[in-house]
Amino acid sequence: MANRLTTAQSTGAMRRWRPPVIVTVAAMAALTALTADAAARQARPAPPIEATAPREAGEPIMAIVSIKSQQVTFYDADGWILRAPVSTGIAGRETPAGVFAVLEKDVDHHSSLYDDAWMPNMQRLTWNGIALHGGPLPGYAASHGCVRMPYGFAEKLFDKTWIGMRVIISPDNAEPVEFSHPALLVPNREAIAAAPARAEALAREAAEAAGAAVEAKKAAATAPRETASLTSSLRKLEGLKTRADAELAYAEKALAAARTDEAKARAEDLKQKAAAKSADLGTQLDTARADAKPKLDAAAAAKDAARAANRRKADTAKAAGEATLALEPVSVYISRATQKLYVRRNTHKPWPDGGEVFDATIEVPVTIRDPDRRIGTHVFTAVAGNDSGLRWTAVTIDTGDDAKDALDRITIPQDVLDRIAPTAVPRSSIVVSDEPLSSETNYRTEFVAVLNNQPQGGFVTRRPTADVAVAGGNFWDDGFGSFFQPNRNFQTGNPRPRGGQSFFPMQRGWW
């Protein structure tokens, strides 16, 4: 009985205390949850937002897309100027990390790959369909490989960028840092000052040579018409003379074979007539040849002059083209995979299918110390001029050597430096990478290189661009005739593939 009473009292006490205990436990749980949520918010980085630098912005020099942070940042010579959130590729269709440049711009683009999807203010990075453009941003990676930007941001940005502007897509966060190194291009002030006048003078000379070549071609075409009757008359006389000589030879044989006096007399008469005829025709032929020689010599000289004028036209066009290119920023790509150095400059010559043509006449072997050791991927950009020539920044997007050690390992051929360094101007760049040039690099691109140790689903699931030749000759000879050489698959030069990037036979007309 006592036990039942004690038990009842204990149960009653528990009943009396249960509500406060529950409240206390609930409060403690809520407090713990709030504390954990606050800690999570504190640890989690703030989502990227649109921002504009609190200063007057210059012309954008490069853009860096961070796949990790889902953010794009545009930089001028003095730092960042614009930032915005982005949405990159989803799993299986990842936006490729690497080095790109703006190839084409279309304010009202519609995709031929994704059901005519609207991609406003599109800025193309590869011809197989990777681009920056306006689009919906759900707050996470959601595209099929492109980089979506806020609609208003893409519109505001569209007129600020330029064909050839560098776009770096980094797997992590990256930003340019001030950098200097003896291997970077050092311009010559006198050469830069003289370059515009030299380009103008050579352009005039090339125009004059082109005009002279046209006139020489006309003269060379007119001369054969003027000498056609002379040539015909000479051929006719030569034929008659040949026939007369044959008749004379026949008469001489007949005379030698004659056995009777009568036969000898007939043969002698035939010989005399044939000899007279041959002599007369010989005189006519000699006279005709003497009369025709000055005109025929003039026609031959006109033909030689036309050939010489065409050679001068080509030489002056090449010199004028090189002088004009010297006014443009120069881009250098050094690949550890191929052990080559590539140089590109924008000719600003539009191509009918879109984009502009890039000159790629320099491609040479390069010496890299310890070629089997990783070097990383580094982008060095001349952002502005200064007292020593150029002010440079460096961006590293793939591990290996640091930027300084990477350049320490490279020896650029002196003849290449002599050609490109004296007139190097702001926006010039040097890219050093373990990667070969992507097969997307062609005559309408600056450099395209992707990191093979990063997912590339949005790149490899698209058909590569058309199988066209890369620039390898002299673009300025005759407008495009000698500009192209057989296409090269840059990927095959990589003896140490790091996986992922496939090569497909190129097909025209995609995206």
C-alpha cells in the first residue's frame, strides 16, 4: 500500500513536472538549432550578387568565371569593374575550365542546338556552342555548358566587350595579381612610335603595287592580241619554207637518181625552181622575223613585267600586313604538351560565316626545361603601359609551378621576340599551359585551351566546329588565297593526355 502510494505520488509529480520539462527541452532544441543555423550561415559564403566598382571603369581587358563561386568578374587595367552571379553547366554538361576569348557577338541569338532557345546578348567562346549570354539564374549550376549571366547584366556588358577579349573559366576562385618577369615582352618606344607611320607608308606602297600589277596584267594580256597576226604570219611562212625545203631535197634526190639526159634535165629544172622558191621564202621569213622581233620582245617583256609586278604586290602586301598587325595586341601561347609556341593577332577581317580572322603565321618549337614536369596554366596580360614598357598581371587557374617558376623554365626563341616584342602593346598576353591547343582553335579563334583534369561534359557532348584549315600562311597576299594550310588536330600533339577531351571529325554548320 505504501509502495502504491509512493508510486502514485511519484507519478503525480511527474505529471505535474512534464509540461515545464517539455518546454525546457523544446527551448534547448530550438536554441541549438538556431545556433547551428547561425554557424552554418556564418561558414557558408554569401551568394554572389551584381556589383559595380566604386570608381570610373576603363575598357574591360579580361573576364574570369569561377565555377566554384558561380560568379563572373570583369577587369580593366586597375582591377575589377563588374561582378555578377552566373549559372554554369550541370553534371554531365559541365562548362569547360580553360582559356578562351570572345569570338563573336549577337545581341539576339537563338540556339540551333536547344530548340531555338533565346540567348540574348550572346558572346561566343567556341564555335561548337560555349558562350556567355543572358539567361535564368536559379542560384546554382543549371546550364548545358554555357555561362548564363543576369539578363540586365549581359545587356549592359554587351557593348563594352570586344572580339578577342580574354575569358578565363577557372574551376576555383582566381584573380589577376600584379606581376613582373624578365621573360615578359618589353616593347621599344621608338618602334611603337614609328609603327603607325610605317604601316601607313607600307599600305600606300602595297596599294600602288597592286595598281601596278593590274596595269601590268592588262598590258601582258593586250600584247598577245597585238602580236597574234604576226605570230600567225610567221607560222605560215615557216610552214611554206619547210615545204619548199622538202621540195628542194626531193629535186636533189631526183637529180642524183636520174639516168638519162632527159631525166637529168627535168630534175635540174625542178631543183632550180625549188631552190629559188626556198630562197625567196627564206628571205620573206627573215624579214618577217626581223619586223616581228621588237613586238614579240615587247610582249615577252610585258609578261615578265606582270610576273614581277605580282611578286612585288605580294611582297608589299606581306610587309604592309605585318606592319598593320604590329599595331595589334599580340597573344602568345606556350604548350608543354606540344613543346610549341604559337602567336596570334586579330586581323579584324570579317568572315562571312561569322567572327573575324586571326593571323597565325608564327608557330615554332620552344624550349621548356624539365618538359615532363607539370608547369600549370598561367595567363599573363599586359594591362597598361608604364615607364618600363608594360604593366603585367598574372592569373593561375591550374596547379603546377607558380607563375614565376613557370616562366623561368621557358626559353622563347630570340627571332620570335625580335618580331613581336618591339611593338607589344597593352592587351598583349602570354599563356603558359600543360595543355595543347584545343581542336576548337582555328582560323576564327584566338587561343582555346581546356583543362583536361576538369569535367568537360558541356564541351565534349557538342559537335566540334567545321573541319577548316588554320591560318598558317600569309593572310595579306591576296585576301585569303594563301592564308590557309591543312588543318591540324592540336590534341594529337599531347604525349601526356590528362583525360576527358575527345576529338571528333569536324562538321560544318553546328549551333
